[in-house]
Amino acid sequence: MSNSSTENFALEKFSYDNKIVRDFMVATLVWGVVGMLVGLLLAFQLVHPALSFNLQYTTFGRIRPIHTNAIIFAFVGNAIFMGIYYSLQRLCKARMFSDLLSKIHFWGWQSIIVLAALTLSLGFTSSKEYAELEWPIDILIALVWVIFAINFFGTILKRRERHLYVAIWFYIATVVTIAVLHIVNSIEIPVTLFKSYMVYAGVQDALVQWWYGHNAVAFFLTTPYLGLMYYFLPKAANRPVYSYKLSIVHFWSLIFLYIWAGPHHLLYSALPDWAQSLGTVFSIMLIAPSWGGMINGLLTLRGAWDKVRDSAILKFMVVAVTAYGMATFEGPMLSLKNVNAIAHFTDWIIAHVHIGALGWNGFLTFGILYWLVPKLYNTDLYSKKLANFHFWIGFLGILFYAIPMYWSGITQSLMWKQFTPEGILQYPNFLETVLQIKPMYFIRGIGGLFYFAGVIVMVYNLIKTAKQGSLIAEEEAEAPALSKTYSETIKPKAIFARHRILERRPVQFMLLSLVLVLIGGLVEIIPTMAIKSNIPTIASVKPYTPLELQGRDIYIREGCLGCHSQLVRPFRSETERYGEYSKAGEYVYDHPFTWGSKRTGPDLHREGLKYPNLWHYLHMDDPRSVSPGSIMPPYPWIHRQVLDISTTEAKINALRSVGVPYEIGYEKIANTDLQQQADIITKDLQKQGLDITSDKEIIALIAYLQRLGTDIKPK
Amino acid sequence: MFEEYLTSIENQNIFAIGVTVLFFIMFVLISIWTFRINKKYIKDMENLPLDKK
């Protein structure tokens, strides 16, 4: 920026670190391919359960979190860092604060990703969506994030540009908020090296989780990408952003409002009504700042739409911003209770998030990559034709993905709710509703395949581009240093003209962002923490027995809640199908909560005592033996593996420390109780002719499944 | 311990109302700020990524 107060100073020579940008770029491509490949495998597993290969490490429940984490934190995460490391240096006219911190950040983040893939596959999971990683990795994430933050704010502090461009505000909001979200949602009591229990239970845990989950979308998938949009879209179009004023208003509104919207993930749940309503109201209000961003992005191209015809980069960006607009309109609509009643737990939500992930995050990343890689390698893009091919196959991929998922979501919902004229469920067998949408799952897989093919073409195109050029690892630049004393060349007329003062004070800016985010977080969470007034306790609800507890941990380990909810909503269609609707007081000993967010299979909250032990034994060994046509994978290893009861004592102790009322000293006799309960179930199975011993994991899992939701059932 | 303090908070809806009001105050202030910003300054800022003098 031409700033009259700095013009008199001598130019300083320095260089931009492009190598770190290149490293993050390569990581983006590698993890993008890996994450999408796992997604494809998941998609086709739902059509052919045999694709789980009968291996515990590759079953749907375990690799679904690998897909979501790989896309969010590995693909999008590395793309964010790539974009920030490139644009921040240039917007601050300064090299990154420390090359060493850049390297530690890069390798730290990649090692987190590798550890995540390994541990999730091995079944080490907290089961909290998008925060599944166990406590040692949580600590590592916090450390690496702090290193990134030091490097980030260090760069801002040594900048040569007085004012912070709007993209940097979005980055600041991201860095600050992700730290808060991650810490609050990871407060857990370690039991073993790779097992912990959340300090929150049931409804509280659900609220904290979706406060986190929703804001992971907001501050990991949205705000940093808006920052990238504000930098790279004007760069690609070679014209300034449509309205800088709009960007100021929409920035502050967005970060203030976003933090409130989490409870819309829990409508019709056991969460207190006022919190649900708050989530809905703020979600609706969010349309305005979200569309402020979309309008600003699209109108940046006003009068230059002819460029879009020729430029694959702009095509990607236009579709990305449009997808952002669609997803941020759809989101508030889904948070209306009447729409949510139909859409929640169905594939509609899968379609919704993929409009965001494939359209907004994916396509904006691709647009940036096609713009950035030739710049880094001082050459032209290897093939514009291939880039255009990528655009069209990717676009078709999104359509082939989303349309079947919308279709399937609405079909599911209508079938779940359909009554006959006599007033009984028309499709009482849940499996009928699954078989109906199986073709949609197949077409969705084809859509994913198209999208993936486009990415492979892009990787080829970018490798060829890099090979024909050479990396400018150090990009020379020069700019005058900032004067220590600064006076505005144009005096603000009044207090109301002082926003720009904030823009040159990054520390104050960061603190203000933090305060706004904390206000939202605290006001949302504090009242629900007031457990006594908000969650009526139920006298008949007792803590899990040691065997049930071990069984519950197997349920969590296998990722059962990826497909099965444990939350019966107060609709007649649900109480008819599953039984009494779920009460907040039933979950008070659930560390963590296991409500799930998707019903690929039926809800399990009232599963207890619905079927005999034998049914569960056979069903887990081969679901199709008792439910012909089921798409659930088999879990034969649970029948073979011996239950590890050495952890029982530590588990009882850990749970007592977070408020579960096990008597002092119970941990010493817990395994005796466990054995007694296991013997009863085993004898029942042996009576049916099964050759089985009581030390197997399946016994614990059956104990847990038979306990589910029975506390308030009339005996 | 904290729960004991928190349970004593009465009429929790005041949180929701209070913060909605706070949001509108902030929104109005930011809007007024924004529309009074000097044009030259805006032009400088929006050209920052483009590095145009």
C-alpha cells in the first residue's frame, strides 16, 4: 500500500520463503488424494460390505473418521497453511517470522496426520466427530498450533505494511478460535496411553461437541477459506475485491454469529429447548454475513465475466464461491426445526457437507493451486486443457455426488415417517429403507470417482508444471520499514472513523476477536453446565456395570456411532419404531455421549432386550445371517479377541473422578462383577448350542447393547 | 465446584437476550464505522493484494 508516512524510509531487501509454501502444497495434494481415496472406499463399502475386507482396520466405522479427518485437517488444513504462508508474507511485506518454526509446524502437522491415520485404524478414538484423536495427539495438536500461532503473529508483528488486509483478519480469527475450540473440546481424563474419558457427560458433552463441531466447520473450513478467497480471487481476476466495506461488516458479523449456531445440530434432542432455539435463531441470522462474503466474491468479477470463460482458475473459484453461498443458505434452512425434522440423520446432511467440502473447499483449493504452482515455479501451467477437463469432470462429480444423496436423504426420511391408513408404520423394518437407497449409494460412488479422477489429472498437470519450471525458493522483495512513530495522514473525524486504527494493531485485533468468540462460547455453554436445573435426573438411571462399560468402549472403538444414533426424537414415527423418546437424564453417565449424527442403520437407544443374546452374537459375526441384505460389515474379530480386563480398575477410577458415582473401593471388585455378568450371558449362549467362552469381547458388547435404554423401561 | 456457582444463575434466558442486543449494538457500530471510512484509505486497502501503487 502506498502509505505516505513510510515513503521516506529506505527500502529494505528481504526474501519470501516459497519453499515452505511448496511443502504445504505437496502435502495438500498427497493428503487430498489419500483422503478422497478413503472416501471412495467408504462410498463403495455401503454398496458392497465385502469391501471392508473382513479386517478390523478397514471397516467403515474405523475409516470414516480417517476420511473426515484427512479431508478437513490434512487436505484442507495443509491448503490453509499453504495459502496463509504465501499470502501473509506478501500482505505483511515480510518473510515468515522464523524458518525453524515453519519447518516444525510443517513436520509437526504431517506427523499428527500420520498418527491420526494409524491410531484411528487401530481403533483408538474418543468418538467425538472431527475430534476423534486420543489425548496424546490432542496435546501434540495444541503444541503444533501454538508454534503456528507464534510464527503467524511474529510475522504480523515484524511486518512492513502498516494496515492488515481483510484476509489477515480472517486468518487471525481462525488461529485464535481453533485454539479455544480444540482445548475446550479435548478436556479428557486419560485412562491408558490411548484411552481417555471426556470430563463432560451426555447432554453437556453433546453441546460442547457440536459447539466445537459446528465451529470446526466455521473456523477451519470457512473463515480461513474466506481469507484465501479475499487474497487469491482478486489476484486471479487481477482486480480488487468488490467492496472492502462489505468485507469489514461481514467479517465482524460472521465471527460473532457463527459461534452460536452449534445447537442446531441437536434439534429435537434432549438438549434444553432454549439452547435449541438459540441455535436456530443465530443460524438464520448467519445467512446475512455468509452471503456478504459470497456476494463480495462473485461481484469481484463484475465486468470481467468474459475472463471466466477462458480461465479454469476463475471457473473453479466461481463455482467454489457459489457452492459456499448454497451451503450457507442450506445450513440455516436445515436449522429450522421443521426442515431439520426431515433432514437430520439422513443422507441429506451428507449431501450438504459435500457441497461445502467438494464445492467450496475443494474447488477453491484447486483454483488456488492452478494459480500458485506456476508462480512458485516461475513458469506457465503445463496444460490449460487438462485444467479445464478437471473443472468439468469435478463439476459433474459434485452433481453425481450431491443429487443422489439429496434423493436418498429425502427418500429415507419419507419412508421412516410413512404410516399406513391404519396408523402403523408402513416400513417397520429399517432394512427396507436401506435397500431402497442402495442404488443412490452406488451413483454417489460414481460421482466421487469422477471427482477423484479430476484430482489425479490435476496432480499430473501440476507435477508437469513443476518439472518444466524451477522452484523460486527465495523470492526477492523490497519494502520500506515501518516507522516507529505513526500519524494518520488523514485524521479520523470522529470515534466512528477509527476502525482502521484497529487494523494496524494486531494484538488488540486478536483480543477483540477472542472476546467476541468467547462471549458466544460461554453464553452457550455455561447455562447447560448448570446441570441440576437443566437436566432432570432420573432415579432409575444407574452407572454402567464394568462389563457394560467395557462393551461400550468396544462400541466406541469400532465406530458404531458412525452409522447408528442413540437418540430417539419425540416424533410418533420414531417412538413407534424405536420406543420411548430419549430423555436428557438417561445420558448423565455417558462419557462421552454417543448420540451419533447419522442413521445408515437404525437408532440403538432402545436396543436393549429387544433381541435375544444369540441374535446379537450372530448379527455381529455376519449381519446378513439374521438381516438378509444388510449393508453392515461383519465383526468376526470381536468373537475371537479376548477382552482386556486389566483396564477395568483404571476406567472405574477415571469415571469416578469425573462424577460417575461408583463407590470408593468398587474398582477392586469390579472385575469380579464383570466375570459374573459375563458368565450369565455366556451360559445363555451356550444353552443355544454355541461353543464360546466368557472372556471374549463379544460378551461385553452384548452386555452393553442389552443395557441400552433399559433404565427407564418398565420392568 | 463451578456447577454450584452456575446453578445459582437464575433466569438464564437473559443470556440469550443480552447477547442478541450486544450483537445488534456491535453491528450498528461497525456499520457506522465502515460507512465513514475515507475513500482513499479503502482504495489503498483493497489494492493491497494486487500491489498496485
